[in-house]
Amino acid sequence: MWGGAKGFGTLSAVPLPRLRTLAATACLAGLGLATAACQPTNPYAAVVDGTTLSQTTLFREMASFRANKAFVSSYDQGQTNGAPGVEATATAADTFSQAFAAFVLRLELQAEVLHAEVLRRHVQPSSADVTAASQATSAQFGNDPNSGRPVFDGFDPWFRHLWQLRMAERTALRTALGPVQVSDPLLQQIYNENPSSFISAACVSDVLVASAAQADAVRSSLAGGADFATVARRYSIDPTAGPKGGALGCTGVSQFGATVAQAVTSLGVGQLSQPLQSPEGFHILLVTSRTLQPFDATVKGQISQAITTAGQALNDPINLFFLTHVRSVHVKLNPAYGTWNADLFAIVPPVTPGPAASSPALSGGGSPTATLPSGSTAPSGATGGAPPASTPPASTPPASTPAGSTPPTSTP
């Protein structure tokens, strides 16, 4: 029930420092965006409640992740449904996949939200607290199955210090928030702000094609305004749904199968999925409507049990804080990185440019990428930062991340 809500997992990531004096030195490649997005006058990756997260620090964090080969191996192996790994495929060197850029930027957004709350409550951790967080931070990443050594040890000192800071801030905030107290208003708020956790039935349409290139092209065409039913009838290889304009019907989420069910719970109504791979091929899904369970005694009991049971995600005050506050967070996203889904606290990567709507399956797209500036080094004297909501271990990107990333294991 709570496995993917808002995508907050078990890892407490560390914030990247906000380097206000540095301009962006890199931009996304191959997205056809206005050049202003890559200029020093427009260096932001995102703005959250008035605080700017720079592209420079985003790329530095991605570089630190990629330099750790054990992390990259674990992350890439954790991808499902054809989702890309850390690096883009079939592109120039020094490029990241767009999905990975969204993953890292989302960590930074989560970090800033919790950091703001730490400052508001005046519970900043001491230097001793940050040092003491080393072991707990390392444990969140686990060990390299090949060498047996901690994955965390493979990161550069700048990165390790910042992740320890995140863990220390998260610990301090959890203490300040105190134990979770169940009340009817809290149960109602959780229900209202997390509709994807209470879906009783959904109506879904699907375009099924044979290759990733076709899926990229089809999605680009649909995002450009092509009629879903028309495209499905022309290009879908599903012998049942294709002739019906892609309609899979309306039923309980679990009846759709794992690939479709995951998309149904993470997509908003009317939102296209990223291409998702299954044994049948590559899917572009569209949720046309959803029905929610009523807020009755059964649902109240489910939420209450999740809050009061040790080990459950909602039993963690940090996760509960996010579930009850994320809708009040204002995020402005640089369009180079996609669009913002406030309901899921998630980034939807931009659509790959594709062929005209009249022939969406005739040529492939390729994954948008982010290019690392050559000679990039860790900023010196970096300070500040904030813990995001618990984020997943190295092998598991957050739930609801685009392109079928694996959901975390212990989330609200």
C-alpha cells in the first residue's frame, strides 16, 4: 500500500551545498531547448520555495555518483522495465541518462525541503553529530557484493561529508518531530494527499510496440498532440487492445499485471508514461480515469496500522512529514530536466524529440542526456545542505521516478 507513495525510501541522502557564486558550466545535450537554459544568467536546475539549486552542484553530484563503480553497477542492475542506468546509451562519452539526472535532482529537492524545516526548528546538527553519522550513512549504501567493502567508501571526501550531514540533519529532525500521534484529521490528510495509495479501479489505455526506438517515437508523437486511440489503432501490436484504440479496460490495479499496475499507481490521470518494457514489448500507458476507495473505517484502519506498526514507513516521522507537507512545497523546474509532478513529488523527464505525428513508429528517438563538463572537480569549502526524505539504497532508485525505476523497499 505504501511502497511507492512519494518515493521516499530507506536512504537519507546528503544535500549538495548551494554554491551561489558559481554559474552553470554545463547544459543538457540533444533536447532542442532554448540556449538560455544553459547560460550563466540562468544557472538553476530547480527553485524550491525560493531557494535555487544550481546546475553546477547537480552535475557535481552526478559526477560523484558515476565515479563510484560499485554504486553504478548496483544502480544499473536495479533498473527494471527497460529503464536506463546512470549513463546514456548510444551517445557521446560523458553523458548521463535523463532519468538518472531526474533521480539525482529529486534527491536535492527532497534535501532542500528537509533542510528548510531543520532551519525553521533551529535543530541544526553539530560537527560531532555529523561525524557520528558516518557509520549509519555507510550502512544505507550496503557493501559491494564483489569486494565486500562498503560502497560508501568509494565516494570522494566531499560527497561523503555531505551525505553524513544529510544523515545527521535527518536524525535531528526526526527527534524534533517526535513520535507520530494518530488522529482523525491526520488520517484524513494522508488520504487526501496520497490518492495513488487508495486506487480501487482504473481505466487504462496502452500502445504496445516492438522496440525501444518505436516507443520513444510514439511517445513523442502523443506528447505532441496526436490522438491516443488513433495512434494505438495504427501502431499497437496488441491484438486485443490495439483495435479498440488501446483501451485495456477498467479494473482493479492488481489485475493489470506488474508493469501496468506500477504505472497506474504512479501516473496522474491524463499523464503519459515513459516507455516501459515487458515480455510483450514496450508500452506507452495512459490512465484515463481512476476510482478511489472511500474514506471509511477500513481505510482509516489501514492508515492507522501503517502509522503505529514499527518498521512501517509511516511510523517514521520523516516520511510522515513529507506525506503531509509536500503539496505545500513550490517547485520551479528548469525545463531542460522535465516537468514537475507535485502529487508524486517527482520529475517527469522531457520527451525525446521524435518524428512527425503521422509516422511515430518509423524511426527511433534515443534517450535525452546530460553532459558532464570536462575537468569537473568537487567544489572546495562546500557547506550547507539538507537531508532529503529517506532515499533508496544505491541499488534502488526512488519509486515513481520516470522510466520504470525500481521502487524503494520501505516508503510511505
